[in-house]
Amino acid sequence: MNNNLYSLIGLIAAVCFILALKGLSSPKGARRGNIIGAIGATIATVVVFFYNDPAEGGLKNLPLILIAILVGVIVGVPAARKVQMTAMPQLVALFNGVGGGAAALVAIVEYLYLGDKASGGEVGATVFTVLVGCISFTGSILTFLKLQELMTTRPVVFPGGRAVIALVLLAVLGAAGWVAVDKGSTSLLILTVLSLVFGILFVLPVGGADVPIVISLLNAFTGLTVAATGYVLDSTLLLVAGTLVGASGTILTRLMASAMGRPILGILFGAFTATPQAALNAADARPVKSGSPDDVAILLAYARRVVIVPGFGLAVAQAQHTVRELADLLTAKGVEVAYGIHPVAGRMPGHMNVLLAEANVPYEQLKEMEDVNPTFSQTDVALVVGANDVVNPAAKTTPGCPIYGMPILDVDQATNVIFLKRSMRPGFAGIENELLYDPRTTLLFGDAKDSLTKVVSALKVF
């Protein structure tokens, strides 16, 4: 295959990636966008086997390439098929980390291959790729551990933490400059190690609802490393694909930070200045008003307007189909039903939208925060299913808490609030929710799916 045809096919793959992003920008086109993106990725992978540059001797190490693809298929296909919706953010975090790590490794190998022949631009791109790719790798692994709750989900801070992070960052930048001047393998190894360490320190102070934002930021990092690798390898396809991922990840990060009502730096390092939250002592536990499925069914049956607020607990219980059945029953009884969707509900952007779309919930019933908030004062019942932080008034009333400044769903303005919770355990941010103790709040304890099933059964009697 000549170089012109090779470049043309690469351009077609790049166009597929652009169309995929366009499709993913709306729920109606998301499936189509995924398919187009998969086609583009397949084209980009297959065309490599037809690359034949006489100056470089054509494609080399074919057996190793095929083995790598086989290993990827063996690991990737079962993982993608078996992953639960609740674990999707963890999978995304791992993908980010693998992508960043792979880009860094490719850049290192190419740098060692070029040796003294490397131009200033290639050295600069290599330094950038190794630095950012390693940060993305270890940072993404840490976000995975947090989301999987293999380590504490709360911010991890230590005395002098900011100073340590600053010193390590200075060391990373110093090592980067050393590589640019020295062009040796020792300096590159030191840069790699320091960057891996900084990736850990970068994510440690982040906790709770901020973790998905960091995943998005690291995704942007990975895209930029892929683009830089494309420069080193003289690959237009990698340049385009990496730039698209980097740009879309950056835009998404800014949108999420705006939804949280805080600047990026405050999200990343705000834990060092946050006010410690007092732990709830069992001896000082306050009483709450709990109810039965029949009690909840009565409140819902005689309501005129109900707003359902889904959260991660809904996803864990796989209760999306049951909540759709409940909404259909209420609608048949003449009750106006809407879903209040917070931008960062769940563990990643759009988590609740995807989950409810899986249950064929009409898209027009899904109301964004700015649209649903003005209606809560006219809402008879706000039904909170497995959500906590996105409705916690502490975001408005408690300066210094991890979610302070984050816009929330104003469910406290509804006439009645019903919480479906497994226990009184705090939400992902690890802070208490005063709304649980409000006289207008009724708690229904138990698995969300089981609780909703009992409510549906009771509601059918009315």
C-alpha cells in the first residue's frame, strides 16, 4: 500500500472519530456514535498491517503485534460484556490509565530507538508524553481504587501535603529539562519514576463526588499524550484522535467543574483547606422518621406532582426498570411525574441518563437541574432513590465541607421528601445529610429495587 492511500484511509478513520463524538453528544445518537467510533478504531487498527514504507523495511514484529491484539481481545471482550453499569466509571478509569501508560511506553521506546538522531521537537514531544502519560497512568489507577472502594473514598491529606506535591512537581519539571539537555536514558528513567509518583500525589487529595471530574481530566491528559505520540511517530491519525480526546475531555472537565460550582484547583487541592467533618457518634444518633412501603404508596397515590431523583444507589440495585414501572403507575393515576437529574449524579457524567434510557424512560421526563429546581416548591413528593450528596443542603450551608458550593437539587423545597436508603451511612463525599432529619422527610430502608417493588405492589391497591 502506498503512503498516499495509507494516509487517506487514516483520514477516513479520523472522520469516523469526529462523527462518533457528534453522535455521542445526544442520547438519541449515542448508539450510532459508538458504532461509528468502533468502525473507525477497527479501520485504524487494520490499516497498520498494510503499512509498507521501503525506507523502514515495512511492518516489523508481526507475531508480537498479533499476540498483543489477542491478549487485548481476551481481556477486553469479557470485561466489556460483563461489566455492570455501576462499575462503568471504574472501567473508564482503567482505560484512561492503560492509554496513558501505553503512550508513555511507545514514546520511551521510540526515543531510545532514535537516540542522538532525535530532533528537538521529538525530544520535547517525548518528554511531554512520558510526563503526562505516567501521571495519567498512576492517577487513573488510584481513581479506580477509590471508585471500587479498595481504598478510602475520602480525600487523603497529610501534614505538609501541598509542599510535598509542589516539590515533587518541581523535581518532575527539573527532570524534564534534564532529559531535553542530556538526551540520555538515565534522565528519562528518573523522569518516568517521578511522574508516576506525582500521578499518585495528584489524585490522593481528591475524594467523594470530585473523583469523576478527575477521571475526565485524566482522560484529557491521555488524549494529549496520544497526540504527542502521533508527532513522535509521524502519525496523522494519532494526532487527530489524541487531539479529539484531549479537547473533548477538557471541555467535559470544565462543564463538570461548573456543575460542581468550584474551580478545578479547588477540586484538586481543596481538601487541604477543607474543614474536617465530625463523625457521627452512635450514642448521639438522632431519631429519623422511617416508613413502610404502604406509607410511601399512600403519599405517592395522593400526590399531584412527583419528582424522582435517581442516584448511585439506584444503579447498584439495578432498580431502573422498577422505578419506570412505578412512574407508569403514577402517570396512569393522573400524577405528573418527572426525573430530576443532577449533572454529577452517579459516578460519571450521564450515568443516570444512560441507566434510565436502559429502562426506556421517556427522555422528555428527564429534567436537568436548572429546569427542575424551580418546580420543587410546587412538588408534593420528591422521591430520592439512592442519592445523597446531590441533594445535601450542606453544599449551601456548611462552608469548608467537601461539597460546599456545589449546586444541588432543591428537594428540601418539596412538601414531602422520601429517601430510599440502605442505611444511614453518609454518601460518597462522606458527610452527613441534615435533610434526613427534617420532619418532612420519610426514610424507607432497604435495597432500592426491593423497596420499590413493594411500593409498586402497594400502589396497585389504590
